Amino acid sequence: MKILIILCILCGHAFAQSDIVQMISDTASLRIEAESIVGTTPYRATEHQIIKNYFVRIKDFVDQLKENARKKRRFNNYLESQEMSKFCSGIFIGVSDWEQIKIDCTRNRFFLCAEDVNEYNESKKIFFEILSDVLLKIFQNTSECQ
């Protein structure tokens, strides 16, 4: 019986960790799609949807971590075993690409993309609240995370 309980706990932990990995993987895929359309203006409906998908996903990702202490703890545990520069460059779109998207989203003084594009910097700053003190120092000193 004890062995069964231990196996259930280990499987639950592995499943929970895979949930974090899946969130990161999904976000990274959306980042690649969003970066691929930078500079392909004017944006059509498909490009707007790609942009929206990525920026909404980033916001949802950090909101989920912020609101769920267990996920936040698992996320920090996961990041401890990762290279921060690789993680950040994998999920965060570059500042210059983000600024170009914002420029390309503005036509005749009207912002045509999802408002989540403008909130991107704020979403990234939420990571400061999510990370443990040790990871926060690494995050702040990693250029790919800025």
C-alpha cells in the first residue's frame, strides 16, 4: 500500500512538472510564429490572430503562475534546472521585435492589434514577482530576459 501511495505521489509530481513544460513549450511555439511575421505589414486577420495568440498567452501564463502558489513553486523548481538565457529567449519576443509590432499595429493614430501587445512589458515584469530571490537575480542579470 505504501508503495502505491509513493508511486501516486511521484506520478502526480511528474504530471505537474509536465504541465509547466507544456505551458513553456506552447508559449515558445507562439513566440516563433509571432516573430516570423514581424515586418510583414500590413497585418491581415491571420497576422493579427498570431500576434494576439502570443501576447494573450504570455499574459495568461504569468497570471496563472501569479495566482497559483503551487504552480509558482513548480515553475521556480523547473527554472532552477534551466539556463535562464535559453528560457527567456525561448518564450520572450525580443524588445526590438515587440517595438516593431507596436509600430506596425498603429495606423493613422489607431492601435489595431490586441491591447495585450501594449501590456507585454507589464506581463514580463510580473515575472519579477513570481521568481524566487535567487532566480530573480539571475533573471535581472540576463539580457535575454529584459
